[in-house]
Amino acid sequence: MATLSLAKLTKHFGKVTAVDGIDVEVPHGEFLCILGPSGCGKTTALRMIAGFEEPTAGDIRIDGASVTALGPNRRPTAMVFQKYTLWPHMTVYDNIAFGLKLRKLNRSDIQRKVAEGLDLVGLAGYEERYPSQLSGGQQQRVALARALVLEPKILLLDEPFSSLDALLRVNLREELRRIQSRLNITAIFVTHDQEEALSLADRIALMNSGRVEQMDEPSTLYASPRTLFAASFIGVMNLLPAQVADQYLHVGKQTLRRQRPVSSGSSLTVGIRPEDFSVVPSTAQVDGSDVWRGRVEQTMDMGHYRKVLVDVEGFAEPIKAYLAKSIDVHKNETIALYPNRYLVYNGAEMPVEVRQTIGD
């Protein structure tokens, strides 16, 4: 069993606060992704967990015991870095065996563990190769095996796939998730890639300016982002300024029915995912004045769906809509969009309304 607890974890670099008092609880066997833009503090947090950075304040506990005062070599963790950090003069075998030799294991145990590690990452038979003879993906697999043979309680990964091409990244993250599930090991994975986090994580800790903005399962974080930052960072969201008047939200020159009481004149932000628009006949009257008409500015074939930019009167930027390929739309055509679901934010915090119109 391996649980991780971060209590008010803080790190200052001079006058700069890199990590600002975060509280995180990770149960045994969870795959947690720490997601956020560059400079948000995610890597600093990971390095403090690993012991490579000393916290300014707060505590790090593994299985209930504080490890804050322990060096990296005394913590039950192993880290896979963004750069492979393989020794070029050593074979694959010696790279993986290095940490085991430092722990003074006997030769037969080292040979067994290296063989198991190579088999786990699909590189059996590569023992005598040098890093220069491997592809980038193979080198990262060796780095992963080197960490896993140490049998850490918690596996730490700092953007390990960021330098690889897109297809290889997809393949390796699927392989990593399979290995993590098979070993039932607690894993903390840092990334700035939202698709990577959404596809890998049991939960995501979204960081912004040193703080955890929201921590949820991927589906919840995507469907119900609690702040405007989360809404803008996760996926694609049309964020539109709105005003309350009478029974409606006035969004540009368009309107939406209001379901919850908000004082008239309030300045709000409406968030609509591109996939939450439907195309309806241009003469339709769906839900009163909720139909938005506009000119198709651009269409893009994205493979299994069509991305459409629609110039709707009253908006500074085109509306983004994702449509099924079966819906035939053309540039400069006038279409009517119906927002099936939207969120309403009052300021930057919790949505004051989440509306699902299909099935109402």
C-alpha cells in the first residue's frame, strides 16, 4: 500500500511563490495527473515529492509517515524525467541495473530484476544495446524500466513523453497505463498536455499560479469546470460575455433562457462546448429565442467530425462548433445553431448555472 498526502505544501524561490500551500490526498493505486500550463508549479511540486526540492513550508507524507526531511535516495519513490537521462557509455542492462547495484543487491537478483523490467516494458533482448542504438520511445522505456526495478511505492513521471512524436506518445501512454494497472502502483504524472491527462488519469489536479484550481475525475473536470480558468484550459470552450435582463441571458445579440435567479444587470460569462451545439433548420423556433443564426466562415474536416467556425452577430470571434460528418454545411452558408448545454459563470468562480436543454 502507498498513499501520498501533501499538506499546505509551499515553495518560494526568492519573492516568487512557485507552489502556494497545496493540499492533495492520493490513495493507493491511483494514477494522478498534475496538469497545468508552463510555470504553474506542477514540476516543482513533483520535485518536492521526489526530494529534489526542499519545501519552504508544509509536509509530504507517504503511508502516513513524513518524508519531508529525507533525501531522494531515502524515499520510497522513483522518478522518470522528461529527458531520458540514460548514460550513453552504458548498455541498456547497465543503465537499468545501476540503481540496483547502488543498493548492493547480489548479481543473480540484479539479473532477474533487469530481465523482469525489460520484459515489462517490451524490450527483452535489448540488454546489450547502447542508448544511441535505440529510438526515443525505446530510450524512454528503458528509463521507465530503470525506475520500476527499484520497486518504488510511488512512481513519479515528469512529462516523460513530451519530446516524442504524437503517435508514439499515444502508444506509450497506453502502455504506461497498462503497466501501472498491472503493478497496482501509485503514480503521479506531470503534464501540460490536457489530452494526455484526460486519457491517463484516475483524477486530475489542475494547477494554476501555484495552486490546485480543481481536482476531479477527468469526466467531471471536462463537463463541469468550476472556474473560468478550468473552463478555458480543459478542452475547447466558447466563453462569451453575458448580461441578465428579464427572463433571459443576453449573450452578444443572442439570448438564452434563464433558469436560476441572478440579479438583473449582473455581468456573467457563458461557456459552451463546441460539441454542445446542434444545427437546426434556419426557420426553426426551438426554445423561444435560443436559436443563433450565423454565416459559416470556415469548415475543417477533422476526420471523425467537422469543425465549423460560425460568424454570429454580436460576437467578436466566430463561434466554434463540432458537427457530425453527416451534417452537410458549406462556407458562407447561413445556419442556425442551438446550444444544448451551457455553463454560466458569475466572476471567475463556481458556475451559477449548468443547463442541459435536451430532454427538458
